[in-house]
Amino acid sequence: MAASIFLKSIAKKINNEIVIADLDLGLQKGDRLTIIGANNSGKTILLKIIAGIIDIDSGEVFIDGKKLDSSQYSLRESICYIPEYIDFDDDLNIYENLYFYLRLNMSISNNDIKGLISQWSKTFKFEKILDYKVNKVSKSKLRLIQLCRAFMHSPDFLILDHPTKGLDPENKTWFWKTLNSVLKDRTVVCSSQDFDEIENYSN
């Protein structure tokens, strides 16, 4: 089976410091890879490279056999990247944040966007706070809403940086259970320092 994600001899420097050197990696469709390591060891940089957000200095990255870089916007539509930090715009309410994310990352109509937000806000139980500004919502709730974008987007590839950081055990379990049900055949690359999560949800 051909690799759905293939990294060939990639290298990256940040501020003249080598972060990644001559890395090869191949994942088949549906694989679940978790990256572990110390803080500042390059995990986030690697995730952003696989997501097509930042470019490598040398080597090649392929997604489904197509070469990936930050200019390949149509290919990047098949990828959902969720960073470790909350990346909502404080000046917008929850609905507006989700709306603009979907407009930027998917080629769908306004009505379809409204339908997705309505459906998943009910599933994730935040439909009553869609008009709340970000600073009125707890960080743990914002994280759950942020993760909800993965299901609205329904991408072929999920790139998640410490996805359940800040969630309580019940919501951690619920997130992975929902992902394994709704997006069970997707390729997932994530970082984590939760060894129970790594053991249970990656292969």
C-alpha cells in the first residue's frame, strides 16, 4: 500500500539551529502516529511541516503522492491542524470563529457552514454559547470547541498538537471515542505526553 504521508530526508533550521535533520517517515491511510519528546525538541515544527504550514529547508513531503508545501492550498484543505494553544480570535464570538475557520479551510456554501456549526455545537453541547465572546468561555470549553473543528472539517488528515491538553478525563475519553467513530479511517498525527492516551489511541 502506498504511503498517505511520506517524508523524505527532510531538514529544518530555526534561528540557525537544526531542529530536524534527515528525517524519513511513512504512514499508510488510517495510521495513528503519536510523537513524544521533551519540550522544544521539534514536535510542533514537525507537525506544522506535515500540515503544510511551514516549509522545510531540504527534502520532500508528500500527501497522497502529491508534493506538499505552504503554497498548496487545495491540498491543505484535506488537512486539519489544531495547535496546542487556543487560536480563537478574541474579537469574535464562538460562532464567528468557527464560521471563518470553515470559510478559510473548506469550499462549501454558507448554508452548509451553518448546518455544520448547528449539528456539531449540539453534539459537543455548546449550542447555547455560540454568541459568547471568547473571553467569556472557560479554557477547557474553548479547547473542546476548538477540537470540534476537526469533525466539522472532516479532513483526510488530522494533525493535532497535544489535542486533549486541559481537558478532564471524561472529555478526553469522549473526544477520542468520537474521533474513532466519526473519523475512524483518517490518518492522524499528534503529539502527546499522556502515556495512557498514547497507548490507547495510536498504533
